[in-house]
Amino acid sequence: MELERFELGATHYKESDLKEGKLLSLPWTPNLKYAWDNGVAIGRYLAELKEGRIIARKCNKCRRIMLPPRMFCEMCWRPTDEWVYVKDTGRVNTYSVCYVNWDASRIKKGEKPHLPAVIEIDGASPGMGILHLLGEVEPEDIKIGMWVRAVWKKPEEREGAITDILYFKPVRR
Amino acid sequence: MREKVAIAGVGYTAFTSVSPGVSYRELTYEAAVKAYEEAGVEPKDVDSFVCTSEDFLEGYSISDEYCNDQLGAVLKPVQTIPGDFMHSLAVGVMHILTGKFDIVVVQALSKASNMKTIPEMINFALDPVLNRPLDVTPYAVAGLEMNRFLEEGRATREQCAAVVVKNKANALLNPLAGYGASITVDHVLESEPVAEPVRLLDIAPYADGAVVMVLCSERVAPSLTDRPVWITGIGWSTDSPTLESRDWVDAVSVRLAGDMAYRMAGVKCPAKEVDLAEVNDEISFKELQHLEALRLFDEGAAGKATEDGKTSLEGTLPVNPSGGGLGVGHLFECSGAQKVLELVLQLRGEAGARQVAGAGVGVAQAWRGIPTTSAAVAVLCAD
Ligand SMILES: [Zn+2]
């Protein structure tokens, strides 16, 4: 009769059934590692971040100044033409206030929520920029369209990664 | 009249052990630009894109979402096949044969050098409950199969080694190939044992590369190319995955995929009608097993034919003139693309120092690799 409970119902399992070994399963943790070649465009982008600069790539046909940079324009289908430095300031295109961590675990009590935001960077084409984090701001004070500036890691701590920028903080304009 | 689809343009990178200078996007872009240039098309002219991508090979989940930009396929009809390029090719052919699509782009890519745990990744493809806990190398699957193949008298160990010698020699004539070498049967037999009887030199080493092809309908072919190569037949098949009860001697799915392709192409006697073949040789003996499954040689005859030089560049049926996986490299989901590419070059008479004389009908065959049983076969014809 005990088996019937498992066979007929879809929701009759209890956590204790698993713990007591009434239901057999086999756990497995894969060991998979990758190291992606950044290539020309993203390689240069990261190298510039290490120097505390943000670089974009311009397509002379559609005239977009693209962030992240790319060696070909996906809309015009042609190689891009020039490297263009852009500012480390911009405006919040959109943001979210996250009370769970990346793995869906809840943030600890008293811990500040994560504040991911898409920043349209000054000097890049409208709608293009950086997905990063906001800092030095309370969630309730964030407004779409607000001006922000990058807060960088110390030069000696930068490693050529998107995290060489710690976060973007509000600035007055 | 039989249905057929044209290959109007091919684009490709070299096949190399590493490609650190370019991202996977930039690698693919190079191949796409060349293919479109050859066919005289732009992405706006393309009716459908078919990409090939497997999450664990790319290191992304939902990796198909990352295929578009580098093909000019943004905001266009796109779909992605988790299989070999030749499975994608089959989809592209079907799109065109519906009559609703005239121009279809098919793509595949290998960034094998970016996978740092390939044995673990292949191991991860084994059954987690019954096979993985035994902690044996996934190459054991090849060893088990090769051993039974040899036991059945289908080939000798030396004949399998002769496949490696031939293919690595062919690769020396292929400027795209990364693993050409001038070696002897003894080199293979004395190389490090991996999963006996499989030794190190029996295994195709990994390589990076990208291939893009422009397919088109018979109707528009004349406006795209004056040197079309025709896909006249295509087929695919997959056996049961169960290692405990699979056929350890014959590549049954290759036989069925081949028969499907031959039926469509109207090929009645493959051994007589086919001029050259590019078949999967990820492990040396697989070339022999696959040739027999494709009815290009009788059971047990492919090994002897290899020893006798019949499958060499000057032989009666040249096999893997490109160098195959053993000479070009194992390109994972791009493996079949390299095979079709070689046939296109051969059938157009553009294969340079490794050109096969009188190449008119070619067969390309893909296998999805250890531990799979997935196969795809295409019959290609010169104009
Ligand atoms: Zn553009």
C-alpha cells in the first residue's frame, strides 16, 4: 500500500522520504572547466578596463558607437571601423532590486540587495552601454534616467575584467 | 525528377589546435563572410539560418542564443541543432525542399581548445546511474568496440594503423589541416596505450575551426553560382544509447543513414557509383567500420583495401583525402562540416595537391562521437 502512494499521486513525496532512502536517486557534480578566448574586440575592451578606460567600436555605415565593442556590425554585416574611447559616466536605462543571490538563495538579513542596472554610457550610441551594478545609493533613491559614474578598483587591483569597475554611483548633473 | 539542393558557397577557417587570437564569434564571422562572398549573398537575402551548437561544448547553457550576431542572423528566422553540422545540413535541405525557402545558411563551430576538461565532458555523456560510477575513461567505449570489431575478423590491428598513416599523410597536402604527419604503422602500434586496443595515435586530436555554407534551391542556383555542388541525398539515424546492449561490431545507424541518403539520391550500388568519401575517423578503426556500413566495401574488406592503397589519394576509392579527423583534427559538432567542405572542394576541382582525379560523386558521413550512435550521411554531386 505504501508503494501506491508513490505511484498514484504526483505530490505525495516528503523530504523525509528522500532522507530515509525510501526514494533512490544518484547525485553527481560535474567537473567542467572552460577558458574562453576573448578575441580581438572583447580582449581590447578588457585590456582598456584594466587601464581605467572604456573603449567602444564604431561602424562607419550605421554610425553606431558600440558597447560592448565588436569587430563586425551585426546589423550592417560589415567589419567595424574604429576604436573610440567613451566616458565612464552614463544614465540608468533600467535596473532591478534583487533580494536573492545568483543561485536563488536569499540574501542575509541586513545585507543590502543587489542592484543590477543597464547603464547607457556617454559617448556610446543610445541604447548601448554596460550591464553593471549600482552602489552608494539606496534602492528607493534609484530612478530610471539618473546619471551615474563608474567607481573603479585601484589600478594595482585591476585584472582586465568587467569587475575592474566596482559599481556605478549616482552623480549630480 | 529527383529533388536536390545546391551548395552555392562555402566559408571556412583553418583547422588549428588552438585559436587564441579570436573569439568564437570572430572565428565564425570569418567563415560566414567567405561563404556569403562566394555565393554573392548578404544576410538580408537569407531566408533561414540553421546553426549547430551543444551547450556543454560551448560552456554556455542555451548556447544557441549566441549564434546569431556573427552570421548576420539578428532578427531573422534561426534555429539551432544540438548534433553534428550534417544534422543541421539535413534541416537546411528540408527547409529548401519545402519550397518555402530559397536560400538557407548552415553553420558549425569548434572551440575545442576552450574546453579544459574534455574527458570529463565526454564522461558526462555516459549514463549517470549505470556507467559513470565505474570511473572508467569514456575512451573505453571505443576500446570495447574496436576489440569486438577486431575479434570478429573485420580488420587487423595493423590495418587500423594504416588508416592513421594514410590520413595523416593526406593532411600534409591540406593547408587547412593541423595534424599532418609522415608516420608508419609501427609508430601507431607503439604509441601510448589509451584504452586497448585503442592507442594514442588511433585517436583524432582536437581542433578549432568554423564552417559556414550557403544552400539554395535549384530554382535560384544559377543566379548564385556557376559551380554548384549538389546535395542529392541526405539521411540520418540514431541507435539506442544503451552500452549494455548495443551492437559492438557494426555501425548500424550509419548503415541506415547511408541507405536513406542513397535512396533519395537514387544510388543503387554505392561501391560502383561513389568516387570518393569523407567518413568519420575519430578513432582509426571507425573509418573501416563506417566504410563498410556505407556499403562502399564488403564486410571485412575495408582494412585490406586500405593496406592495398585502394583508399589512398590515387586509389580506386579515395577516403578522407582531407586528412580526416586524424589529420585535420576532431572538430566536435563541426566535424561533419569539414567533411562536406572537403567534398565541395574536391567536386569543384579546387583541392590542390590532394585533388582526386575524376571526382564526380562523393559521400560524406558524420558520427557524433563517443559515446553516441548518431550518424548523418550526405551524397554530393558535381554539376
Ligand atoms: Zn553598422
